[in-house]
Amino acid sequence: MKIISKFQYNWPIIGHTKLVEFLKKSLSQEKYSHGYIFVGPEGVGKETVAKFFVHSIICQAANKDNLAMKEIPCYKCPVCQQINKKAYPDIFIIEKEQLKQNISIEQIRNLQHFLNLKSFISSIKIALILEAETLSEEASNSLLKTLEEPYGNTIIILISSRPDLLLPTIVSRCQIIRFGLVPEKLIYKHLIDMNVNRDLAKDITALTQGKVGKAINLVNSPEYLEYYENKIDQFIEIMKVDLAESFRIISLMIPPKIKLQEITEELKAILLIWKSVIRDQLLLKINLNQLIVNKIRLEKLKKISQKYTFSKLTKLISDFDKTQLLLEKNINPKLLFENLVINIKQNI
């Protein structure tokens, strides 16, 4: 029998106090749902919290025979060591395969086979499904059957930033854990604790808009911050030059002989960055500079915003949303971006 309530939780989580306390209470009472859905914007820590939750359920320090260990997860017991090496046999993780649009029914069948087997070490088997909104129709229906008739002592955790794309019947059979954005003051403090320069910490905090995971990734991957800044500069350049030069920039963005799915994923990311530039220009128009995301390029944004009226910038936001939807339908990406550039030029 576990006596988890007597332990401290070794969960270095930034924000999400209420939902973390709820999960800890579930651990202390050993009351778990067969299915959970962790929902919220990308980069807010859903996967991180899920992994601490799973790790704490299985950690051997929670056993009454291990009273010398005071924290959960302990990171010292054999189970914790296996989990750290991604070699623990009673955890199954599903994610969309590279360059695939969906999680396939074959992946769900593998999950069902895993759940049907007797556990190797503990008395519980746990599955994580990342980007659950990408489940194919067949995979969703197959997973639904598993949630309707769960296997023994098992837990399935779906992680999704778009729960509206999940089958309503799947949602109805799971306990929903909702993640919000993390207060910027907590993100800023955490970056300072990581010894990030104060000015850079302010820029990254503004840039990530409450997405603590994204903030940490930017600190740990300075090349991505450079990439982000380059894409802002690229878009500002497109807004300044003539149509022919804009088309040339688009052509360089979409090199030949690249798989459609690969370039589509890249362009989706670029589109979000560009859209943030338009949003910032709207904020400049109404003197809400404190809400601007891309403060690292504030002076450039001020200059370019003079070309556009508020109503035209609002129209461009709508054009971006349409382009994003069409990208997801695998329509020719070069054509979509050229049409978007034409709309940008028409709105000057």
C-alpha cells in the first residue's frame, strides 16, 4: 500500500498551482481516472506535468517500505532510473510519427496490445498520447472502445492543445485537466533564477505570452531565438519591398524537392510568427505597447505600422487565419503564401 501523503513532491512546476494540487491529492488518495485529457495552449507545461504525475504514481519511494526516501519522484529507485533512461516497460508513449499527419490506428492497436499484457514491475500500466488531436478517425474510434471498456489497472492520458478536434465521446469518457497560461511574472522570475540576462528575460517573457515551456526552450536553444528574430525581420522586409521582391523571398522559403508535409509544418510555424507581428502593429495603433510580444523588434514595428490603418491590419489577421486553415488542407503552400503577400500589399 502506498502512503504518498507523507512525502514531499519533487515537482519543479512553474505555475498551475490548483491543478497540480488536485493531481497531488489524487496521488495521496490513490484515486485515478482510467482516462485523462490534459488540455491547454502549446508550451504551457501539459506534457511536463503529465510526466511528473506518471512518474510519481510509479516511483518506488511511495511504497511503505521506503520511508527513508522523502521526495516523490525520488530519482534514485530502480524504477526512477529506468524511467529516466526511457526504458520502463509499463509506460507506453504514442506520438505522431515524423512527417505523418495523424496518429494511426496501428499505433492504437499497439497500445491496446500493451494494455492487455500483464505489468512487468508495478501493478499499473500507463499510456501517454501526445498531440491527441491528430488521432485519425479510425484511431479515435478504436481508442474510444478502449476507454469504454478499460483494461484492468490502467491509465490513459491524452495531451492536446486542440480538444475541439477530439471525438466528443472520447472527451466525455475522460477527466479534463485544463491548463491556462502561466503569469508572466512567474516566467520572468524563473528565467532570472536560470541566470538569464534581465533584458533578455523581459524580451523572452513578452515573446512567449505565458507559455513557460516555450520560454525555457528559447533559453536552452539560442539558435531558435535567432531563427525567430530572422523570421520577424523577413516578414518586415516583405512588408517593405515591392511584390516581385516579396515573391522572391517566398520562393527562397519554399525550396524544391522538400516533402510537402515537412514544408507545411515549417510554414505553419512561420505563419504564427508573422501573425504575431500584425497583432503587435494593431496594439501599436491603440497605444497598448505594454502588450506587444515582439519587443525585440519594437522600433522596426513602429516604422512599418505607419503604412497600415487599423481596419486593414484587422483584415490581414483574417487573411492569416484563412491561410492557416488552407495550409492544414495541404493546398499548395507557395500559392497560399503568394496570395497572402498580395493581400498584404493591397492593404497598404
